[in-house]
Amino acid sequence: MSAVGIPPFDPRAPRSRYLKLLEPVVRSSFGRRFGIEVAARVDPWLLRVSHGRVGAFVGAPTALLTTTGAKSGEPRSAAVLYFSDGADVILIASNFGRDWHPAWYHNLKAHPEAVMQRGGASASYVASEVSDEAERERLFGMADLLYKGYADYRERTAVVGREIPLLRLTLASARS
């Protein structure tokens, strides 16, 4: 495991033309269904075999997150969209705007240690939930720069009373 971490991604940096063109498709009902039914199932395998270089949404900052199952204690892997805030990695537990949190969120709450892999880099992290409201607002502002669909998800989950969690992952070596 590297002490350097996965490649950083600054959501304030200009997005590629490809990602700008892809965003309306991903935000559509078809794109959301594709994300839920196909990408969420295929991406962990694609990211694993390509060493983090290929996922369903090529060009998006996607990493393979491996957690410990909250109930099973077994390793569980999921593809996650991420961005960087300084040396930390930020994850948004939006679950495509569904009414419940993703399994990886529950796993991190039970066992905050995780491994992230992207582009051949792999590192151990420790997760903590962001609870400060001003910090949540700042980070959601950054998230919206990365993918405007996060605002759609917040609207959708507010209807059912679900607040989308934000998690800050810090390199395990930095916490020693």
C-alpha cells in the first residue's frame, strides 16, 4: 500500500469536453437506471481488472473502495465517485438518490478502515463522517462542480427525509 494515496481530483479544475457531454445523459432517467443496474454491478470488476483505469463512466474520478462488511466482516468492494479536499478523499453516499444509504456507507460506519485503488495506486484510509453544517455545505458546493446530479439527489432524498452523508477519508499513515 502506498502512503501517497490515490491520484487527487480537484472538482474546481475545468472538466473535459467528454464529461460535459456525458453529464446530461447520466442525469437522465436512463443514465440513473444505467448507473444503478449496470455500472454499480460492473464497475468493481472493471476497476479491479484494469487496475482502476477503466470504469463505466470513463473520465470520471472513480475509484475502487474496499471496506469490511458491517455484518459479515468480509471484504466488500464498490466503485465510488470521489474528489479531493487537500490530501483527503471525499465520498458522497448518495446511492443515486435512492431512499437508503449505500452498503459501503454502513460498512465504513461500522469499520472506518478502507482501501482505495485507482490507476494502479492503492492506499489505506480511515473514514469519518462530515457533520459540521458549514463544512457539509462547502463540500457539497465542490461536489456540485464535479457532478450537478448531486443536487438532484439531495432534492430527491429530502422528500423522504434522508440526508446524504459526506465522508472524509484520511490516509491511515497520516493518522499515526
